[in-house]
Amino acid sequence: MADLNEVGNAVAAQFRGLNGRHPGQWPIVPRVMCAIGVFVAVLILAWFGYWSSQLDELDAGEKEEAKQREAFTEKIHKAINLDALIKQKLQVQEYVSTLEKALPSKAEMDALLSDINHAGLGRGLQFELFKPDQPVVKDYYAEQPIHIMVTGTYHDIGAFSSDIANLPRIVTLNNLNLTSKDGTLTLDAIAKTFRYLDQKEVSEQKSAKGAKK
């Protein structure tokens, strides 16, 4: 215990009378403590003034590297599956072409209306009403409703509905109302067919939407 006190007193004695003396003339213990303090201060200044920003840049660089690696892996995956993607694209284009063929153009609408009329006459039905209504224009196609009313036997009306469903163009029967009078059936319905818009109509449709916005 006495030895520790002597050591403590010896160390404390080295810190006495330092005022006015050049640090190079200080005893060993104050000089070592001063050097450690300067070293710690330099470390703190270096951390906040230089290393901190460097670490932030390093972290950002690691994130960017991970992002680039992910993009590179995705591109490699696409390159490996390029043939399959090209084949899939051709299949989609073929499917879209098939759908477009099922939709008549504006010039073909009259022929389609004639096909619907002939389908009814071919089954011996009597048309009481055949009235194309105002078309409803969508983004890339137009919906053409046709109000029809036909009379005939149950069998003939059923066959007519089947013929409509089997037309090469898309035609649907909606809002069906079937009534009977004096042994004769009357079908009142809305036949809907669809046609694709030509480029001029698509442009007009986009221009109209732009004007509304």
C-alpha cells in the first residue's frame, strides 16, 4: 500500500510546476499523457473530418455493387432464356392477331350485320326488329349493340342462338327476353358485336381524353 502511495506521489509530483515550461522539458509521465491526448484528438478529428465520409462512400459503393450484380444476373438470365422469350413473344403476337381477326374492322361491320340477319332468316325466323344502336367507343375497340326481335319456334330460336355463337366474329346475345303468344315464341334481345378501332380512331380517342384532362 505504501509502495502505491509512493508511486502516486511520484506521478503527481511530475505534474507540478509545468506552467511556463516547454512541453519538451516536461517529465516523462505528462509527456506520455499529452501524446496520448493528442493522438486521441487526431483520431476524433480524422473520424469526423475524413474517415466517416469515406465509410459512407464505401457503404454506398457496396450497395451500388450489389445493385449492379443483381442487374447483371438478371441480364444473364434473360440472355440464357432469350430463345424462349423470342418464342413466347411470337406466340403472344400470334394470339393477338387471332383476336384481331375475331373483331371486324369498321369496313366489315355491314357484312357482319348481314351475317346476323341471314342467320335468323336461314332458320325461318321472322325479324320484327333489327336496329343497330349507337356504338360505344372504348380505348381500342368499339362495342356495337343491335336490338333484335325475332319470332319462330323454340327449336328455330335455339338454333339461331347457336348459329350466332358460332359466327367467326365475336357476337353475344344479352338481355334475352322470351315470350310466347298463340304458339309462337318471340325473342327480344340485344346482340353485341365488337370491332377494333383503326389508327385514326385510336388517335382521335387519345386526343379526346387529353382534351378532357
